[in-house]
Amino acid sequence: MKTKVFIITGFLGSGKTTLLKRILAFSNDLSKTIVLVNEFGKVGIDGSLIKKTATTNIVELNSGCICCTLKIDMIQTLQTLSHQYSPERLVIEATGVADPLSISDALNDRMLRPNFQLEKIITVVDSDFWEAREVFGTVFHNQINEADLILLNKIDTLDKADVAVILKQIQDESAKALVFPCLYCNIDPDIIWSCLEPDDTGFAKDSPFKAYNPQTDLYSSLNTEGTMTAKEAGFMSFIFETKSVLDKELFTIFLKDLPLELFRIKGPVRFLDGTQMLNFVGGKTQWQEWSDTENTCLAFVGWDVIEERVLEKLNQCILRT
């Protein structure tokens, strides 16, 4: 089995180390996970910070960038890690000036290809940097364009009206990426590890629905550090519950018309032909067969969303008999 590789990239100071610490904190089992930290300087500050809270193996590559001067070192290091540990997952925190194209190219080296598979590129964007993105050149552009998941971090530095505009601009520039606003890189863990591309059966690979608690509030994953709370920043969560059957066609239209600010929906949905589990992430929808409940119970997470308007549209999806 190949090691799944997750690359965390983003310009200097965007919050990559904060995200990595989050990942190490919210993951239940990291016994088969290795973290590779790349720092441009000779002293590994980020690696030291991470090691204080990590329960997994941390490897550092300093004094260069893994996409250029340390490329050979990275290939040799990954060969050694594969031989000694046979990890299931490898998380690479790249230096802020690293080009993800070059890193993915290195992973495609004939010595690594049999044992490693690039699973996801996660780019952290400092909200303050977006308006000045042209200044940062090709590397910044590639970090956006190659990403599978983009976190618009530090949104407390923006006016509320600007957040929706920037989310739309990022989505337009990177058509394939899921885009999320966040504070302190706080997001639902499912979004990091799960893959939203269906397999041969039409269901999701690495499904996050091995267990589901309808009372779980996804908003809890947005708890923030510092002086500003998630609520003060504009984040919100609400629940929609009904025993009524929903019209599948109307509900599909409802999902397509959702604003970018409503970026997470999770829970069972009862249709006439049975109940299905919904995982809606940043505009992409994943369904899985579900038999544990006959009721619809959806948890929503969004930013500055008008709850009443969303619930009104949902009620219009109820099948009339």
C-alpha cells in the first residue's frame, strides 16, 4: 500500500505551522503518520514548536527549499522513511517559498513513485496577502492553482463585506479547490483527511461517515484562540431537522444555489426512496447510503449567513402529498 502524502503550503506567515499543530491535535491515531517539516533557515523554529505537542515522528529539512536545493535530500529522506517505518500517511509542511509543482514532481521520481501517492495539496492564504498577490509571483500563483483545499486564514483582519468577494475570487482562480474562510486554521478534521472523489461504486473513498452523531455540532470545530470568538468573527452554525420526506430534485437545486459563505453541511437526508448521508464541502457534494435513521438532521456551518433564509428554502424542499 502506498503512503498517502498531504502537502501543506502557503506563503510565509500564512499559518501553516498553526494548521499542522491543529492536525496533530485533532487526529486520533497518528501511529502510522510521519511529518516532514521544511524550513529555509539553518535553525528549525517551526519543527521545534511542533515537536512540543506532537505524538508522531517529526523530520526536519533545513537550510534550503525542498522544491529546489533540498530536492535530492527529500527524495533520499523519503526513501529512508519508507524503508524504516512504512507510514500510512506523510504530512509535508513546505517552506513558504516552495512551489508545490516542484514538490509533486519530486514525488513522481522513479525512486518514490512505487511507495508514495500525492493525496492532497492544502494551501493556507493570509487574508492580508490576497489583494497584493501579484507581487508574490509564480510561486504564490502555483500555491493557489495546484491546491485541492484552500484555507483563507485570518479573516478577522478583513471587513465582512470583503470576505465573500475574496472567496469568490479564489474560487474563480482555482476551479478545482475547496475554499474555506477560517480563524487560526480551525476547520472540521473531515475536510483534511477525506477525499471527495467517488470510487467505482459511486461512494466516497476514505468516507468520514463511519460513525455519525446527529447531535454533533460542526461549529465546535471552529472554536478559536485569542480575543475574537468564532461568533464575533461571523461564523455560525444551525440545525435543520424534520421527519418529513424531502423532494430529491428540489433539494438538489437547493444545494446548487447555496452561497459560498455556507461551506459545510453534514447529516442524513430522508428521500422517498430512502435515507442518504450528505457531506457538502465547499460547493462539492458527496452522498453515501445510510440506514441508521429515517429523519433528516442536517448541521450547517457558514460565515455571516442568514439562517432564516436558508431554513425557508429547505422547508420548500419538503415533499407535498
